[in-house]
Amino acid sequence: MAGGEVVTQPNPNTKMPKWLLYGLIAKGVLVAAVIIGVTVYVTMQ
């Protein structure tokens, strides 16, 4: 864990910020949408 990560803070709310959580969810949805889109595109050829 290198960089400027805040793991030394005792407050549990600072470990997973809301924007980071939403970013991970959005990334997962985006990856799933791309995979599904590519699969549909290939199978309809």
C-alpha cells in the first residue's frame, strides 16, 4: 500500500469514501456493459 492512502486514521468512515465506492460500482457496471455489448455484437454477426 504505497502512496498517500489514509490507513492510519482511526475513523472507519475515512477508509472507504462515498466517491470511491460509487467509482468502483460505476467501473464494475461499465465493464459488465462493455462485456455484454461485445458478446451481443459478436453473436449477432
